[in-house]
Amino acid sequence: MTEVENLAKLSHQNLMVLHGCTSFRSEKLMLVYEYVGNGTVYDHLHGNEDKYVRLTWDNRMTIAVETASALRYLHASNIVHRDIKSRNILLTAELHVKLGDFGLARPFPEDQSRVETGPQGTLGYIDPEYRRESELTHKSDVFSFGVVLLELISSLRAFDYRRSDHHLSDKAKNKFENNALDQLLDRTLDFDSDPRVEEMMMGVAELAVRCVQDSKHARPSMDEVLVALQNIQNVGGNAPNAGQPEAVDNYNPDDDDEIVELLN
């Protein structure tokens, strides 16, 4: 209960409000959030086109910045989300972000920046280093967020058995290594109406590849990620210090998203 109470105290415009929890008719605690009724980023990228609005590049850029802002706030509070994915990023009617699902969130002791714990999260987004070593850090969220950035610039799913590169981050790594990262971009996104869009998308793509590097030490912090995204959004420039990515391991998604989530 103490962890739930601490999570309920969090306050950020891009975090879903956690009202509390209940165990009514269940042996497990269920978290109760504010209602956000315009679907998730996953729905808008990969769902029924008749039901969900297609996201423009400006929409996607805003989603990236707002999600990064929410994550930076969590990390500043020494909390790791552990399940960052496009299904856990809900959208308001105005297409602003409400990051949800704190069922796996892990507060760290004040004097620690890493915790040994069994790997949890969604396959396809989970940090490969965390999966191998069972050592959770803030950089585990950075990896997962990098996969979300790749979804935003490509409109592709994080995992797809029909692709030769099943994992989107593997696909991005291969494109980068072959100097073909531009081939990952969704070419239907405003390229003709705004010449800056391709440059901005390439900046986000390069930043995303840096986020999904195998070693946590090679990934940027969420502070750095947010600044880079704001720079791209404001001036249409490329991500600074994108760096050279290392080989990245990826895994399958196992999606389970509801506004009311089980506390594991």
C-alpha cells in the first residue's frame, strides 16, 4: 500500500492521475486511474483507421516530447516505470499524452540508482541488459522509450513476425549500420507540405537508435533525451551527439493494457 500511496502523490500534466486502488472481488490490488477516452498511441498508429485519427508528424513530435517529459519527471522522483510502450501512452481528445500503467513501476531507495529484480515489462520493449542481468536502472526505461520513438517515425509495430527483422529496434540498427536509416521513415508524413519534416524525423530516428543501444552506459539519460527532442521540435535540427549504436537485442511484445491495471 505504501508504494501505491507514493505513486498516487505523483503530479505531472502528462501522467495519468492515480486515484487509488481496490481489491474488490479480487485477491490482487487493482490500480484506479483517471479516465482517458481517446485510445492509445498504439491504437492511433496501428489500430482501426475508421475509429482513430491518423497522427500527423506534428502530433507525433508532441507525443514524443510529452512522454519524455513525463518519464523525466518519474526518473527525477527516482521511479522507473518498467513498462513503457505505445499501448501505455494514452491520448486526450486534443492528442496530448497521459502516460499510464504504473502496475510495474518501481520506486528506488533514495541512495540507489539500480535495483536487482526479476525482469518484468513487455517483450519487444524490454531492455536486453535488464533481461540478461536482472539489474533495473533508469536506462531500462530509456531503451523502451527508444522503441516508442521508432514506432512514431516508422508507423511500424515494435514486433512483427511477418518482417525479416521481427524486432523494430533490430531493423533500425541494421538500417543505421548500412547508412539507410532514412528507409525506416514513414514517407506519408507531411514530407511534401513541410520540407523540415524529413530532417526532424531523421533527428528523432538517430536519437532512438542511441536509446536502444545494448549497453545502458551508451544510452542517454531522459534529461538528455528530452532536451534533444525539444531542440528537434523547436528548430527542426538533428539530435545532438547521436553517437554510434551497438548491436541491440530485442524481444516480442506481450500486450495487456487497461485503464485499470493489476498491481503485480
